[in-house]
Amino acid sequence: MSKQKEKLLNNLEKVFHNCQDRAATYDQENRFFQEDFDELKEAGYLLMSVPEEFGGYGLNLAECAEITRKLAYHAAPTALALNMHVYWAGLVSDLWRQGDKSLEWLLKEAGNGKVFAAGHSESGNDHPVLYSTTVAKKVDGGYTFTGRKMFGSLTPVWDFLGLHAQDNSDPNNPKVIHAFMPRDSKGFEIKKVWDNVLGMRATRSDDTVLNEVFIPDQYIARSLPTGFAGIDPFVLGIFAWALIGFGNVYYGQAQRVFEMTVAKVQSKKSIALDRPSMAYHSGIQHDISEMVLELEGIGPHLDTIAREWSEGKDYGPAWGVKIVAAKCHAVESAWRVVDKALDVVGGYGIFPISGFERMLRDARLGRLHPANSYLTREILAKGMLGVDLDAQPR
């Protein structure tokens, strides 16, 4: 373990337990994890993927993924929302180390405590980042952006919203414009839609409506072709850091649920079972073993992809397949663990006091994060079969 990583973990240990203590309250009250955010920021969590040269800890994807998992074990919604900030700083740090200094300003801002969130999700777009229903229009000194972004985790606290939109001024050569919108920009509105949603309530993932918001050239990150042809190192970095982070959030939560399940079973009894606890029930033993089999496959898969990315392994175009496969494997297996847990603990698990009910709702959202289950399988199959991912009709 690096000294920087050890130092950060020491700072975070107590804070993680505080986050766990507050998680149920945030869910019940349907409010943002403000106290978690304040304590984690103070402890250095938001600096973990920022290079040391800019005041951060300089951790790579593999190291950040491990810490994300640890936080998710205690408070998955908090880890999920903060993953948005961590991945922006992380992927830009990778580019910076590789010699691309075009977004060095972002690292300076992150090192000074600014918070970055993501505005990629849109209604009517199942290829986020690669296409956009939001319209970008070139004007003097920058672009204007008009559209609506969904699932804006960290809405109450972000300083910059990383987003993308489509410039259709040349119908034969549309472009995706990637940009960062400062909080003091004019023309955007927050729509508070994140009320009593199914899960991950504490993320406060409200909508952001853009009404010809002007973003100057200094905050324009990329202008790229639409579709898979537009995957450059910046976009691939988004997928790597975001999706491996997502996978670790749901894996960390599944680990916690498993431990809670084992503890519950060991104290659960039945008048019809003349044994010390339900741990002796053959059906329960079978389901516990099934949960173990799922969990044992997630960690090594996520860890391998994160490590190889951090080491600079050259998989070329196959990186996309490897990233989405790891995320999908993680969230689908994690869901099966949490779903099985409810069978094992029984009716007690549907009550909020148990903790299972809340985590079951949270865990179900993993399969909805991009790339969702449908897009993942499309990418995997077409990638392996040599089918053009941009070919129409799909």
C-alpha cells in the first residue's frame, strides 16, 4: 500500500462509520448526504484521484476503486454520488500524466476544492456520451447548450457540471461537444424531481434544464464524431473510471448485505427446527453458498480491469468490451446477492428497521446505470462478432 493511500484511509476510517450511521436517515428523510459530504471532503476523499502536484493524493483507478468500495460498504448512495467527482478528476489525471495538458485547469480547480458532477443522462438516449438530445450551437467564444439532463447526482454541491451535447449544424457530420458548465452560468434551472424515488435517494440526482446556456471555449473539452467513432482517450476514460466505480459501489454494498445476512441467520430460529439456528437448514446453506459464488467472482473481475487500466495495458478497441463487461457482471451479480438475501432473512427484511429493505431498493438501480444491460450485451456481441457498432438500423 502506498503511503498516500495509507494516509488517506486512516483519515477516512472514522468518517466511513459516521456515514453508515446516517445512511438510513438520509433515505427516510429523502435528503442529500450533506454531513457525509462535509466530513469526507474535510478528510480528503474528493482529492484521492487528483495528482499530488495539484494538492491531491495521486491515486490511480485501482486504488480509487478500492476506496470507493469501502465507502459503499458503509453508505452506497454516498459512494455512488461522489464517484461522479472522482471519475472526472481521475480520467483527467490519466490524460495529464500521458502528456495531454488540455484540461489541466480542472485538476487545479479540483485541487482547490471545487466539485465536479456529471450531466450525461437524457430521456430518449440509450447511448449516453456518444449521442445527445441536448443541442450545442457554436457562437462567438464558445457554445450554447439547450436540453435537459437527468440523474444529476451531487446537484446541491457541484461547482462544475460535466456534460455533452450534439452540434447538428452539419447534418452529414454531427459532433458531440463535451464541456464543463460552471455553477455561476446563466440560463440553467434545477428541477427537483428526486423525491421518494426507488433507491439511492441520498444522491439527490435532480434534473438540470439548459436554456441556451453559454459555455466559453475554455471549458469546452472535446468536439468528437457521434457514436462509437467518437471514443477517444477522454471518452474511454469516462467509461473506465465511471463504470468501474459503479461496479465497486454495488459490490461493496453486496458485501455488506451478505455479512448482515450471515449474522441474521446465525441468530434466527424456528420452532420446527430442532437446531441452534437456521444456519443448520439445508436450504439456507444452499442459498448462502450461492451468494458466496456470486461474490467471489465480482472482486477479481473488477480488480483485474482496474489494475490493467492503471498499468496502461493496451487492449486497443477491446477496452470498451472489457469495461462494460466488468460493470455489468458486478451489478448483476450484486443484485442476485441482495435479492437472495431477502429470501434468506425472510419477512423481517421488508421492514425499514432491518436495513435490508433499503439496500434492496438501492441495489436494483445498478443495472440501470450506463451501460445498461441491453447496451452492454449489444456492445459485447457486436464487438465479438465484428459488427459495426455504429451501423444503422441497429
